[in-house]
Amino acid sequence: MSKFAIVLTLIATFALGACNTVRGVGQDVEKAGEAIQRSTK
């Protein structure tokens, strides 16, 4: 498993575990996407 896949899995796990509403899911997904973009720079 690549490092990127591991990071993505961890982010998704924390993001989905932390949100309680549909709005929260959107915010968590957005933050995960931003974190991925930062990690690739």
C-alpha cells in the first residue's frame, strides 16, 4: 500500500468519525482534500 493510500485512509477514517451532520461531512471532505493537496506539494 502506498504512503498516499495510507494517508487518505486515515484522513477518511477521522473525517467520517468526527462529523455528525451532512454539512459536517462536506467540511471534513473539504479539509481532507486540502490536506492531501498540501502533502503533495
